[in-house]
Amino acid sequence: MKYCFTAKCRFSLVLFCMLVFASPSIAQSQAAKNAMDAGLACPELDYDCKINNFTKVIELDPTNVRAYLSRGAAYRRQNRNDLSRADLNKAIELRPDFAPAYILRGIVNSEMRNPEMGMADFAKAIELSPGLADAYINRGKLYIDLGSFELAIADFNKVLELDPADALAFNNRGFAYRRMGNTKLAIADFNKAIELFGNSPMAYLSYFNRGLARCLEGCSELALADYNKAIQLNPNFAEAYVERGSAYDRNGRFELALADYDKSIQLKPENPQAYNGRGWIYHQQRLFDQAITEYTTAIRIKPDFATAYCNRGFAYAEIGKYDLAIADDTKALELDPDINDELYRSRATSYFFKNDGENAYRDTVTYLKRNGLKGDAAPYGIMIGYLALRKIGKTAPADTFLKGWLKLLKPGAWSTQILRYFDGQMTADELLALANNNDMQTEAHAYIGEMLLSENKRADAFEHFNWVRENGNKAFLEYIISLEELKR
């Protein structure tokens, strides 16, 4: 079978929310007013300009709540969240009833991984101003981050009660539905958000999210059209290039995928998802050293990136670095136990190559418990588990294990014929007679070799392994099995 187990581990993107707040009327000196106006007039992304001017306001008027709030917002945009929170604390000290300051501090606390403090701030903002939609919008976003999708939807529903034409609420509710796996409701909400956004540049969010939802059902041309529109509306949106690249990847359009990953990295050099995606393209092209370099960069940027460990583990296994493969598989499963059931089969295979039959069998059993017989790969997992037990001399448990699964398999499947040979229901010559193409012959010779080796018939086994080395499909796991056995 092909050694490239399944499609890459996936990953998901963050929800984008906006904060819109009103400012109180505060008496200012003319100089402070001029500095405030200058800060508000700074280019949208020139946060240093904003901070410098709002600092002047504060120097001239240390009680200016609006200046603390505005400077806090600018600090947040620079990821200087400690300074941002200090300014927001001061704004709240000066105006304990100022709901927008609680909202922004709630956002900062959420980004600083203090969800309880974030929730408390949003609750306070709602208490002070029950009709302020932004409190519900941002609390809903935090609920999504915490995986509480139904609570998030309830908050977005509240926003829509306050304003049935709030495009962002439809966008965010659609995001929550998508995360729940309800693609139909998600797309309906994104459609409504796009309608309400109209010609606003903010519509890029909903086109992007609709593309993500459509890709749950296969990255069709409609999904690509959504990503194209999102990029047209926001050409600097690095995440859209990553997702469009992933869509191109799924459709086998590798050059376009690489171009999009490159563009994303150009826009956002420390973008782990782009490096992981680029690594997967190289992986599929069997450029494993290049793939590993990309995965390693992704892990450097994001040390808890389970997806990159997952993919790097697969790549290490491909080049025979089984200790490193096992380490990465184990790390990925520690970070996300549900990331990909195939990791257990991958790790089982690496243990098998290391002649560690106990661990190979253990991971095989875990894989089969989680995956069952779903997919074409499952019978090959059974093969590894069976051969692993035979390697360590546990012939009787191996036979019991095999018979238990064999009765559940499709009788006519090629993989079932290999397992029937293992069970003694046919001879090696009969199995080879059924192998009517090179792929099947690669598998037959490799597994006949393994059975002969377990019977201490090394010379006969090596004849079959040599056939695979000289004639077999190099993309198959069985080719690697044969080479590894010939090395011993």
C-alpha cells in the first residue's frame, strides 16, 4: 500500500471580530484636543503615530479616558498586551461605568489566555450597557475559542435581536455553526453576511469563512471563488492565501498551492500554517528533506503545533528515521489525542521496523479500536499487528488476533487475500497467482518474505525481498519493509 497514509492533518483558523465603541464627551484643553485629533487622523496601520499622539494627550490631560482607551487599542494591535491592559485598567479606574473599556480589556485578557478575566469583563460590559452589541460579539468569540459553540450562538443571536442587520453577527454565528460541523447553517449565515456587508471591504471575512465551510464538503470551484474574492477585497490577508493554497493542494494543483504559501509567508513571515502547507506539498512530491525543513520551521514558530509534528513524523518514517518519527508521532498525540488515528498506525510501523513488536502491536490495537475497518488502510494495520506478534515469538496470540479480524473483512478484497495467506488458507504460489499487477506483486512478495522470515527461512525470504527491491513500487510501504529486512 502507499506509505503516505492519509491527507495531511488539518488545522483551523481564528475568528475575526471587530470592536466599535462610542466615546464620552470629555473636556479637553485645546492642545490635548489637537493631539487627540492628530492621533485619530493617523493612517490606519500606523500604530506608532497613534501611540505617540495619544501619549501627548495623556501628558496634557492625565484624566482623558478616551486617550487611554485609544492608546490601549493601539498597543493591542502591536501585540503589546501588557501595556494595553495597563491603559485599559486606567480608563476603567477613571470611568468605572465605561462599558467599551471593559470590552476591549476583555479582548486583551482573552488574547493573553485569561479567559475567566475576559468573561468577567464582557459580563460587566453587558451589565453596564445591555444594548451594546460588541460585548455579546466578543464574548461569543471567546466562547468559540473555548469550544462552547452553543453559548457563542446564543450571544450572536442576542446581537441579531438588537440589530437584525448586523453583518458581523451573521458572520460570527456562521463561524460557530461551521465549527460545530453544521455546514448548511454556516453557509446560510455567510450568505446573509455577504448580502449585508454589500460593497464594504469587510465582506472579505464572510467570503473567506464561506470558502472554509465549502471546503468541508470538498474544495470545489465555488470555494476557490470565495477565497479569490476574499483576496481581491483584502490582498494582504495572509490566511486566505494559506487556505486557497490548501484548496489547490487538495485538487493536485501544487504549483499554485506553493505560490499561495509563498505569498502568505511574504505577507506574514512567521506564519506556521503556511510553512506546514508548503511542507505537505514537498511531502507529496517525495522531497522529504525539504518537507522536514518546512515542518521544523512551523514548529519553531509554534511549538505546540500538533499538525506539524504529525506531518513531520510521517516524513521521518518515510526516510527511515524511526526514532525521530516515533518522537514526533508521540508529541503530536500528546498535543492533540484526536488529531489523526493514522498516527497510531504510523507509529506502529516505525516500532515494527525497529523490531519492537510489543509496541507495534499495542499501537495497532489502539489504531483498530479507534478506526475500526474504515478506509482501505485498516487491513494493512492488521498485517502489521499480526507480523509484530510473530516477530516476538507470540504465534498463538498472533493467530487469535488475525482470526478475530479476518471474519470481519470483505471476502473478495485483495488485502483479505494476503491475510488469508497469513492464516494458512492459501499458499504463497496461490497468492502470487492472484497478484495481477506490479502493486499487488510488490505487496505479495514483501509479505511472503515476512512470513518466511518468521519461520527462519531467511534465504527464501530474501529472494522475495530482493524481488521487491529490484522490481517493486518504491512508493509503497512494502518496498520499505523489504529494504529494512535486507539491511538486518
